[in-house]
Amino acid sequence: MALSLFQRIGFVLRGGQKHSRTRVTTTMSDKTFDEAELRERLSPEQFAVTQHAATERAFTGEYWDVWEDGTYHCIVCDEALFSSETKFDAHCGWPSFDRALSDDKVGEKRDLSHGMVRVESVCGKCGAHLGHVFPDGPTDTGLRYCMNSASLRLATDDESTSEGETTA
């Protein structure tokens, strides 16, 4: 049975299964980052987005219109989160993906801010705020992970290839 968007507000649909939107799948790593270290390492916008759930303005982030092949990593802990193969243009001004690399890579939290009911996406390793996930994606997952560029770092396939090369 197909659910309307209003019926789906209380659920995230994955593979035909219903999951409570209050489910938190975040697994925190043993590594913790103190505020001073993060403020030193991250830009003010990256810090505000990842640590205080701020949102960058649409169409201003580094990756909203980037289509290079690679893997998107958490800017805080460098965990690999999304493949460029799952990125699509949602015409919203933020990088959008239809799935994470695996279910444990991105956690979900209920977000009641700004008078809305949404699902916040957080890094499954360090808990950094990434963006939100919506049940209106165009692929078989039905999901749209709408991420802040400020929370991501793209490792292009070219970088991975050159890093793995050895000299004779």
C-alpha cells in the first residue's frame, strides 16, 4: 500500500520496512573532539553546521552542483558516508543522495525545530549534524538525504587512485 507524504511524516521508509523516525542509529566512536580542537580545524560555518545543527544557505555550498566521482566523508571524523553514484539533483540547492554507503554510516534523530517534524541526519561515527532525510526521493529508496556541503569532504576517485599508487 502506498502511503501519502502526510502518512509518511511519522516514518522513514527503507526497503519497504517502516522505522520509527525517533530511532537513533548513531554509534559514537571512541574518538572525541573537544570544542577548541574543532574550532581550530573547522571553518566557522562547518562548526556551526556540524556542532549546532545550523544550515548553510541553499545554492551556496561547495558540493551542491559538483558531479565528480568519489566518496563524501564527514568533515569532523572523516568517516566515508555517501558515494557520488547515489547523488542526484533535487533542485533544492544542497547535495542530495538516495542512500548512505551502509545503514550504520548515517544515524537519524527526530527534529522538531522550526515548527516542523523532520528527520535529522547525523554521522554514524561521531554524531556530527549532516542535514535531513526526507521521504520524497526519486529512486527505489524513496529517500532524499539533503546534506550540508559544510558537513562533507569529497575524496574524488582521482585522489584515491593517486594515493594508492606506488613509485618504483
